[in-house]
Amino acid sequence: MIFDFILETGSGKSTQLPLFLHEAGWTADGRCVVCTQPRRVAATSVGTRVAAEFGCAIGAEVGYGVRFDFKCSPETKIKYYTDGVLLRETMSDPLLSKYSVIIVDEAHVRSLSSDILLGLLKKISRKRKDLRIVVTSATLDAVPLKTFFETNEDRNSPELDTACLLSVQGRQFPVDVLYLNKPCRDYVRAAVDTVISINKHEDWGDVLVFLPGGEEIDTAIHILNEEYNGETMYFLPLYSSLPPHVQMAVFEPTPPNKRKVVLATNIAEASITIEGIRFVVDTGFVKLNYFDVRTGLEALVTCPITRAAATQRAGRAGRTSEGKCFRLMTEDAFNSETVIADHAPAEMQRTDITSAVLQLKALGIDDVLHFDFLSAPPADSMIFALELLYSLGAVDENGNLTPTGAQMAEMPVEPRIARVLLNSYIFGCGEEMLTIAAMCTVEYPFITVRARGSNEAKLKVEKDI
């Protein structure tokens, strides 16, 4: 049975639903409940919070699993994984037999891993009638997803009851949304001015600023430190390439008579509750990966956000009390169909899918062209992926997985890097190639130590090697 939930912000879809399933007996007889998150900071923060509510240490009855950080044990009943971690687990357990309920949270993000996972879960549900699949989101168009999970072959039959759609009301305080009278030329400058204005004219409450990427966040913090001379505000960054201990600093309680300003990318849109946030400054932009099949290169493009993402961002201001959302755009631009779309294209339709195709081949799905994708990738991307895998020796001329391809699929790196690492032993340069592979895998491999003026010369580590 598959359940598609439209659960509003604050309804407890990430924290309370797994606890309810545990109390209802779905974790008895050695079974587990797993809840997947699209981002690692969401998995770690929600897992830690639920463990505290459960009354256990993280890694005991409640745990989490993200890349390079696994806090689970044989006693763990409720697990919070990233989509990629659960997807990798299908390599060793194709039917995911240890899980009684699988919750795919924040499905509206439509990441590459989550879309492939949903396709695999549909196949697994045909084999395991005892498995329950729950797909949750606050802003997802759930009707196509419900149709996708219907396993009855007769689409016109009224007995399509293998998937059902449920809606749960959330706990959301009122949020006032304010727009600009005229467009701004520099959204980073406008965000800085808005933060200073909030601190000057608004009472208590922390601020969450959404910016497209880490570079813009560092620039905004640098400007704030130069132009703000008071002692009440302090500034914290939050983006994916930061070390985990720097990311978790935003969840620490705000000291008395202080105002915390968190400058974040879209990783703070959903499944992350930062206590005390009353004001949201939304620049209206996000960075998305787009893959060019002709050049074989991927570019990070700054794009306008969607209305679904804007709704998620505004909801951050109403989690614990009444709040305000300052959108740095005009109301006409937000309501224009040519400027703001309702939903963003799925990651599968705009990124390189070579790794995904290789993993599907390793799972025994030879006919990847007819795999049941929630959103089918472009034909050019599929052709590029198969041609690249053939040139790397991962598949043969018939498209079947080779022994080399099976080894490449077990390595959690990009296929080209995996092939280089496998061949490095021939030339006796394995250690050197591991160093090069590590440098190519991370986004920002260098450490930058920078003094922050108004933050009492705090040392900020931008990236661990």
C-alpha cells in the first residue's frame, strides 16, 4: 500500500509520523521505519531532534545515516537517511527487507536519488505486499504521484486502490508577506539592507536570509560585518559545502538580548526548524545544476525560485510564532507566469544521469530505457550516459553490465573517477590517484580562515579537506 501525503508545514511529517508508526507496532519483530531526506543537514538535525523526543541517545533506538557519518546500531528502530544512502542500500538488499515502512519526505525537491528511489520502490511494492510506502510533502502536486504508484494495470478500473491520497493540516502561525515597490538591482545588497532595517525597526526574533549560494552568503556576511557596528546581531552561514559542525551551529539557542541572523541556501527551505526565526528575507533566487549534453559539462545556474519554493521559504517564519516574509521582488513579478514557475524541473531532467544508469544496471535493471521513471530523462541524456559507460568499459556493446562496471557501481564516486581508480594499480599510482579523486569529488577542497570584525574575530572554516 502506498500513501501520498500532503502535509502542511508544521504537521509533524518528519518528526511525529515515524514515532506514531513505532508506537503502532511497525518496528516490532526486528523491523525498522526509515525516513529519507533530500539533504544531509535535514537528516542529521531531524534525527537528533527525534532522538531527544524519544528519550534516547542518537544511534540507539533512533539514528541517522548520511555520507561519511553513520549513527545507527542493531537496536535502531527509526532511521533518518538521505535518499542516496537508502539508494545505495538497495545494492546489498534489493528488496529492502529490513524495513516495514519507508517514508520519502520532501518529495517536491525531486532530486535524482529520490526519483530513482521512487521508481525502485514501485517495483519493490509489487514483490513485497507487506511494505508500506509513504511519500510526504507540503507543496507537491500529489495527483500524478498517486497515479504513478497505482499498480492496477487497468487504468480505467474504479478499483485503483493500491495508492491513496491524504491531507493533514499543519501548525502554521500567520505570516505577513511583503514585496518591493520596484525591482532591486543587487539582491545581495538589498538583503543586507533589509536585515539592518529589521534589526532597527522590529522587535525580538531571529532572521533567516535565503541566498542562491555560498559565495553570495560569504559576501553578505562580509558586508554586514563591515557596516553593522552594534552588538545585538551575529551572523551564521548555512550551505552544503560547510563542515557539519559549522552547519549545526545555527541550531544552537540564541543568547539573551541577541538576534541571530542565518544566511542560508535552499537547504533551509524544508525539514529544518531553526528555533526563534520570525523574519525571512527571500531574495527569490536559487542555484540549480544544468547539464549540457553537447559539451558533457555541468553548470551551476542562478535561477528564479518557484512558487512552491517561495511558499516553503515563507513558512519558515511561522513555525514558532507570527512572522514576516520580505520577498525582494515586486508582487507583479511573483504572480507573473513568465517570471516565476509553479514547480522546478526534476533533477533527472537537467543533470548528468550516468551514475544513476550505472546503479540501475548494477541492480539488475538492464532495460533502463523503459524503467518506470516518475519523470523520464531526455533521450539525449540517456544516450550520452550509455555511450559514456560503454567507453569506460562499464557496459558491453549490448548494453549489459560488465565485471568492471559492477566494481565501478560499488564505488560511491562518479563513473569516470571510479574507472581511473580501478586502473591506477596497473601503473602503481593508487595513492596519487586517490588524492586527485578526493580533490575532484569535493566542491571546495581548500580551507579558508578568515577573521570576522564584528564577530570578535571568529575563525570560520569554509571547507574541510
